[in-house]
Amino acid sequence: MADAEYTPPKVWTWNKENGGPFASINRPTAGAQTERELPVGEHPFQLYSLGTPNGQKVTILFEELLAAGHSGAEYDAWLINIRDGDQFGSGFVAINPNSKIPALLDRSGPEPIRVFESGAILLHLAEKFGAFIPTDPRGRAECLSWLMWQMGSAPLIGGGFGHFYAYAPIKIEYAIDRYSMETKRLFSVADNRLAESRFLAGDDYTIADMAVYAWFGLLYRGLAYNDAGEFLSMHEYTNVGRWVEEIGARPAVKRGQKVNVATGLRERHSAADFDSLETA
Ligand SMILES: N[C@@H](CCC(=O)N[C@@H](CS)C(=O)NCC(=O)O)C(=O)O
């Protein structure tokens, strides 16, 4: 196997594109590549994003906040097309130096506040509106724990399993084994938790459920990474399935999943159409 014969040089240098569908936008350096201002609308929140799972986390929360009567949560959703390199425009990089969606500009106060990383955006909004985050110390700790669990584990699923199973130009058994095992282990963690609890943080639906659902709902239904549901035996996770059904039936969740879906790029709810590039 070609990959087994590779001997790393003393010093790695970027001397070729590494193949795969995202090769043309992957770079080993950060920072703006073009001068491009971002549009600004009339609402208190300006969201620059795309309808991938990481993007959907935030639009699900916005829609839930609006459905719960928080009229101050009105937002403008601007499409950032990551396959066209919109994330490397100067305006976007000023809001997220990491050049990944989602990015938020909170213009509800006297000075605009930038927020990047989907978990930070969820926390910022939940705290601002006092919603979808428990106020008692135990519930809050449980909610933040599951939220951070999701943020830490998404790269293993997207950048690990999804990348090597669906996107890598060569199939590497070692990598697919490693990340399939880890993805299944993560589903097992959630399944055990949801066997004892209606929602991840307890009896109440929180931002932790929104964050995990955006990823797990898609995988559980076999809609991500070349329909990998069968490959990963998703039917084994019955408690996740019960929770996916309950959350997926919420009107705000359905609405949130439709925002910033680029026609052409995101017209199918499957395979590469609803997942991320490199997760960070
Ligand atoms: N940890 C970040 C990950 C965000 C992320 O990976 N976004 C992907 C799309 S889902 C992206 O913008 N990729 C563009 C790129 O890698 O250039 C978060 O949760 O906000």
C-alpha cells in the first residue's frame, strides 16, 4: 500500500495539494486571502454561515429563541460558501480568524461583539436570552459538559471518520478503522446517557441537544458521508434514535436546518452535501 511506504521527511513542507474535494482551499496558513467586506442587515444579529451541521447548531438556536418569543433574537443569515473560499475574505476573517463557519456579529449592544466557534455562539446567545441553558449549578454543568463533549468530538467524526471514509483520495484501512471505532464509541456514550435521561443535560432541552443533534441526527439517519449509517450500524443506538425523532420533530429545528442552504451546493440532504470540511 502506497501510504504504508511513506517515510516522512525531516521537515514537512507544503509542496503539493493533498487531493480530495477540498484540496483547492486547504492551506497550511491562516489569514485573509482576499479583500472582501461582509454585508450587514438590519437585525441585531448578523450570522455568516452555511447550512452544515456546525452552521445548523446556531440557526436551530435562533429559530428556537424566536419560537419561544424572544423577538430580540432576529437575525440576518448571510451565506458563506466555503467551497468558493468566502471564509478567507478579510471581512469574515476579522470576525473569525480561524476562517470557518459559523461566525456571528452581535450588534444588539452599543458596540458590536464578534463570536466564533459554534459552541461559543450557542453559549453567548443562551446566556444573553436566559434560555435553553439550565440555571441551577448542576444542570448548567451538565449542559456545558455535553456541549464541550460535542465540540471536542466533532473533529473525530467529521475530520476523522468522514474525511477518511468519504473524502480521502485513497482508502486507508487503519484510518477508517480508527475513526469508525471512535465514532461508534461516541454514539455509545450518547446512547448510554439517553437511556437514563430524556435529554442530554437532564429533563430539559438545551443547547447541548441542539449541538449534538446537528451532527448525530444526520449520521443516525444515514444522510452523511456517502450514507454511512449502514456502515456504522446506526440501528444499534436505539436511545439516540428516540431522541433524534423527538428533536427532529420540533418546528424550530426543521426551520433552522433550512437556513443558509446554498442551492447547488446543498441541494441534497446526503453525502458531502450536509457536512463539514476540516473540523477544528
Ligand atoms: N470548531 C468549529 C468548526 C467549524 C467548521 O469546521 N466549519 C467548517 C464547515 S462545517 C468550515 O467552515 N470549513 C471551511 C474550511 O475548512 O476552510 C466550530 O464548531 O465552529
